[in-house]
Amino acid sequence: MNKNNKLILKMIAYNAKDSKRIQHFLKVYEFAKLIGESEKLDVKTQHILETAAIVHDIGIKNAEAKFGNCNGKLQEQEGPAPARELLSSLSYDSDVIDRVCYLVAHHHTYTNIDGMDYQILPNRYRHYYL
């Protein structure tokens, strides 16, 4: 089983009993995968994009627990640490982990977009399609 399939299973467990969040990250993942493939991203960028899409909302649980709120900025603040821990546990390469954590930390920030993975990350399109 490839790493992202293992990651999906871990994220399903992480969001246990919250079918709305599970369905959401699966839709975001599939949409990001489709857009990345349509744009003919290189293999590494595609992998980073798909990985980031899977974990992009991982900060919601911590934000809700700490602040009683899960707005976008709190998701960005609280997401990188659990994302890094989860990706490290699955032995992702450090450069992939670093970029995915960067994307998680900016997935509600719409300025200074510095790569196709950041441009595509579906948050920009979610309100239209998901």
C-alpha cells in the first residue's frame, strides 16, 4: 500500500465518527489529484499536493479543543504540528513533510503563492465545487 493510502486510513481514524470531515478531506484530495494531473505536475509536486490535500484540515480538532473555534487562521496555526507528526510516523521524506506543513500552515492564506501545489490546493475552489 502506498504512503498516501496509509495516510488516508490514518486520517479516517483521526476523524473517527465525523463523517462530514472524512468526506470533506476525501473530496479535497480527489479534486486536488484531478487538477494536478490535468496541469501535468511533476511527480514530486503531485505527491506533495495530494498529501497536503489529505491533511489540510488536520488542525481543526486542536483549534476547537484549545480555542472553541476552528477558523482558517487557527487551522493554519494548529495544523502543522500534528501533520508533521503523522507524516513522520509514516516515514515521508523530510522535504515532503516540510512543504506539506508549509501548505497546511497557509491553506487559508491567498497571498504570496509560491508554487503550483499552493495554487491548486483546493481551498481556493472549495466554495465553488465542494
